[in-house]
Amino acid sequence: MRAVIQRAGESATLTHAPVEPQPLVTSGRSFYDSDMPSATPEERRRLESLDPAALEQYQLERLNALLAEILPQNGFYATRLAGVRLPLASLDELAHLPFTFKNELLPPTGAGAGAAAAHLTYPREQYVRYHQTSGTRGRPLVLLDTAADWAWWMECWDYILDAAGVTHQDIAMLAFSFGPFVGFWSAHDAAIARGCLVIPGGGQNTLARLELLRTSQATVLFCTPSYALHMAEVARERQIDVGALPVRLLILAGEPGGSIPAVRRRIEDAWQARVFDHAGATEVGPWGFADDEGTGIYVNEAAFLAEFLSLETGGPAQHGELSELVLTTLGRAGCAVLRYRTGDIVRPTWSQDRPIRFVLLEGGVLGRIDDMLIIRGVNVFASAVEQIVRSFPEVPEYRCTAFKEAEMDQILIEIEDHLEQPERVAEELQLRLGLRIEVRCVSLGSLPRFEGKGARFIDKR
């Protein structure tokens, strides 16, 4: 099999096997750094404030540098981009490239446990980081990063830590278990790079982590929204006031809760601390960070190209339209993804009046396309249900189950309720969503609690 990549008027013939190893990158700097300004805090502020034309030019330069680096040795994309003329003349040409879906990145069936993703650029010996997706939505995907890729991850995290106000004076605790989950390791290394004293909280139960927060005098807590609520619940049961701990900031990710007003308010009230949301994925990297008001998430357009596909038309989405987020990495050469269909449902908004001019996703990630329900003609998202249920302080936990009834989507919501009055929750759901939804009480403590991503949505359709 042969493919031709066109570059600025010349053609290069690509043979997919064998591929000559590329020189090992050992400097810790990304491939584009020699041509791009260093990412100082001042440079990050400059990039955040670029007007649309200047931002597009910057993105185009980074995208062309990435393509020049990965082609033709990346067989996955060399095949998919056969015949594409490089460098791209404008970002409009991106629309002519194919989308990338997660199932396409999986290694072939029978490749063996731990086989890496299909789209790696370099030989195995050039990679120094191993990560794995959770596998909650299919087969786990193994992703590898080079030292230069990891430097890019840290660059992306700088935007998050800047926006959150984390400084070298902070003491940061990470309430995650150790393992191949990249979110823990990237946050861990980014906090160290910032000069924080970093407290790993793996291998402990919730009560031990609460005690570690107290004794370490941690000022910043990294965890999921679900686990922040669970820690507060365990503390109440043990008559511990988490609001009296030195924690001033909770940096949350892994699920939509940090940008859901009711969830954020509940966490902030319990901890007497600020909640800061951010977003990322193993397949693409840490792509977003919250705005100052906590109303949404900015896409870091200095490191990612964002596209939005209208859920209604399938074409480019307009301002404020429900859409699927599509991302292209601009600096992760060893494990690059082009036009990656994230499956995240978002509502993009653009404004030149904000200090940060990156696109803002109103309400953050609203849900997943595969979790979206159509109940009697009404689109229902998991984040909308959570916003309503979490507005009842007497309800510590809930679970939503989707099922089919006469070929129609239906949902059942189970709640733990100290008042044992499910009808009031059902009334609020009907008022806010315009739907009659069955709500049942279950015994207190019977629903699962979550350290990582919450699995409150059970799909039996």
C-alpha cells in the first residue's frame, strides 16, 4: 500500500513499512518551540487576547508545523491524508480532512493487552509516558507520550493553573488513586512544575484523605465533583467541618459537575472554598479551563483547534447552538489527533468583549451524545437532570436509569432523600424540563459513591 503526500508543489512517496526511526527528542521541548515564542505568563495572556484573524494565523502555523512533523512517518494519518496538499493555506482547508473517531484509534483485535493506539508517530522507544482510558464506554485505549508531548501537556496545564490562581505558595493535594489515569499524573506534574508542595492522596480511604488534608494544611484540592461531594458527606457523618480546613480552592474535572451551578454551589457551601472547573481527555489532552464567573469553560485555542457540529444540522454550529465538540491537538506530535469527535455536547459562544477571547462553552460540557435522551420529543441531558436534583440539599445521591418502553426512551430517577418526599423532586423536574418523570426513594447510603467519574447514568436501552 502506498500513498502520496503533496507538500508545497512537491510529492513524496510514502511506504508504510518499515519506517526509519526518527531522532530521539531529549530536550523536553516540543517540536515547534524553536519557531514559536516561549510560553511565559505574558505570552499566554497575549495569546488569550488575540483577535480572530491573528489567532487563526497562529493556529495555522502550529497545525502546519505539526503536520510536517508527523507525516509521513505516522502511517495512520499518512493514509488518511493521502493526496492532501501541505502546508495548508488556511484553516478553511481543515474541513476537507476526515474526522477521527475513538474506535479508529483502537489497536487491531488480537493485538494483545496493553497494545498502544494505532496512531502513534514514533517508534516505541521514544515514548516515556503510558496512559489508559477508563474503558467505561468500550475497550480501554492506551495512549503514549514522548518527553516533548509531556512538556506540551504542562504548557496546557499552565493555562488552567493561571486561571485558577494557583501559585508556588500553595500546597496541593490530589485525591485520586494511582494508576494509568492521565488526569492525576498531569495535574501532579504541573503542580510540581509550578513550585507547589504536592501531596499525593492515592491508596487511602476518604477518612484518611480528610485527615491528610488537615495535617498537610493543603490549600488546593484536585478531585472529581462527585468525590468532593462524597468527602463532604463523609466529613458530616464524622462531625468534621470541611469548611474549617485550609482548602481555599477545589480544581475539579472528569464530569460536568464543576460547571453545573447547583453542584458548584453545593460544593462551595460545604467546603467554604472556590470551585474551579476544567476539562480534558486522555485522547486529546487538557483542553479547557473555567471562566472567572464559573459559567462555562474556555477552549484553550492556543493549543487546540475547536470545531462545533450542530446537533440539528450536522454542519458548523452557530453562536449558542447545541453542538458536538471536535478537537485537533496542535502540539502532541507523538500521539496527535486531527478533527477528533469527542462526543461532548457543548454550547459555543464567541465574544471579543471578554478579557479572554477564546471560545467559551456556556455551561461547560453539557453531556455526551450517547447519553442524550429524547423523552416524548424533548432532549434531556444528564447535566440538566443533575442541576435539578442537586438543588435539593436533602438529597445526597441519585441515579438515573434510561430504558425503552414501547420503543420510546424513558427514565427513572432514584434518590436518597432525608425527607422521603420524591414527589417534590418529580414536580421540579416537570416544571423545569416539561416532562413527567418517575422519581423513587431508596434507602440512605444504598446508592454508590464515586472517587473518579460518577456513573449515575445507567443506560438499559
